[in-house]
Amino acid sequence: MTSLAKQSKRSHTSGRPGGLVAGCVALGLGLAIPGAVESAPAVSAKKAPAAEFPAATLIIEFNASAEDVGVQFFLDADEWQTVRILDPSGKEVFQSTARGRLLDQGGGTELFVESVEPELIELPLDEFFEIFPAGTYTFLGRTPDGERLASTVEFTHVIPAGPEVVLPVGSTEECTENVPIPAVIAWNDVTATIDGSPLDVDRYEVIVENDESNFDVHMAPGADTQITVPSEFLAPGTEYIFEVLAIEAGGNQTITEGCFVTAE
């Protein structure tokens, strides 16, 4: 992330291998005893079908300003003791187990993880795509009562181009000065992916923040490509960081970031 991104800590919307899921197989042995009545063969109990996670997502977040990339995943359940994520080949990419006091409390519910986001000079996109191949990812889990959870998620490499911000306009290194209150943030509509393929962006998100306040708005599909930050969120002569996110239908999102200082 750039220094701008590091100044703010936000939650947006992956992890590391480890852990086993224990299974239990019952074996039946029979003995033939002369004169004994032959019993009917044992019928193995059917496994109950796994319940789906109420929510499960896996997306790419690309920062067009910082030129870095990472993954984010989110899952939700009424309760879980173990969760695993498998890639399209069945290899584990994440595992977590609730233990100790968390398990005594009933386990986990929502879980959000954001990976480290290396710059493209350290991790080019083609290498990133090899680490996280496109395809169907499987979310597996078990509740503290032993009930199974399972969902599948489609993960793509479709990444929107970064929104081109037209207001406030400043240099790439310095914050735009003397921005009037209320502040207007505007950008050109995103119509392509980062590799130039045509794309209809599903929605936008705009975040404006500093240590004292946070303004976060999700723009509905078809909405204008500008937003006014109300005066109640802004103070005179104060610096703010902003981000405009373009989000495609599968959830992958691209950030353009900047900053401004309000007029006195």
C-alpha cells in the first residue's frame, strides 16, 4: 500500500495452510456361529447434507494508485468451529479453528481476512494469478455440534481499471489544497478492465476519512459518477484521504486514491 493507504485503516470487505478435519469410519465385523440366526446386514447411517454458509465471498482488490494487489475473503455462519478454503484443484489455501474461550463461547460467526498486498514490481499479476487461479473455490466448515457447512464461490481474474478522478484535481504527490466545503468528488465512468477488455462496472464505493471521521457510501448501479461530501463530515483546514472503488459483478474491486485539504 502507498503512504496514503497506510494513513487510514479501513475494513472492506486469505490466509495460510494448516489443520486437519477429523473423520470417523465405523467398521462392522460378523462371525458365523453354527445354529445361530443370521442377522440382517447393518445399514450405515446416511450423512446429513451440509448446510450452506449464509455468506461466502473471495475477491481481488487492486490498488491502481499504489499498484499493489491482494485477495480478501469473507464468510458468515451462525456458529463454526473449523473453516477451510480449497482452491479449484482441492489444495487448501486457508484454515482456521476456534479453540479455548472462543469455542467455549460457541465458536466463530463472521470472519473477514485481507491478504498482504505486494506491489506489482514484487508480485506481477501473472504470478499472482498462478497463486490464486480462477475457478471454483470451496468453503468447508463444521459447527461445534459437528454439523457440516459447505459453499462454493466463483473466483475470476476480471479486474476493473482504476477510476480516473477529475475532482478534486491535484498533483500525484501532494494533496489538493483549498477544497470548498461541502466537497465534491467526481470521476470518469470505468468501461474496461486493467487489460483493456470491455467491462460494465456493477457499482462504485467512495470513502473519505481521517482520524476523526469516516464517510463511506456505496453507489447503486447506474448512479452518477460523483458525490458530495456533506459539510457535517468535514472541518475547515483539514486533510482527508479519499478512495474511489470500481466494483465488478463478481466483487473484484479497484481503488484510485488521493487526498485533499479543505479550505479555511
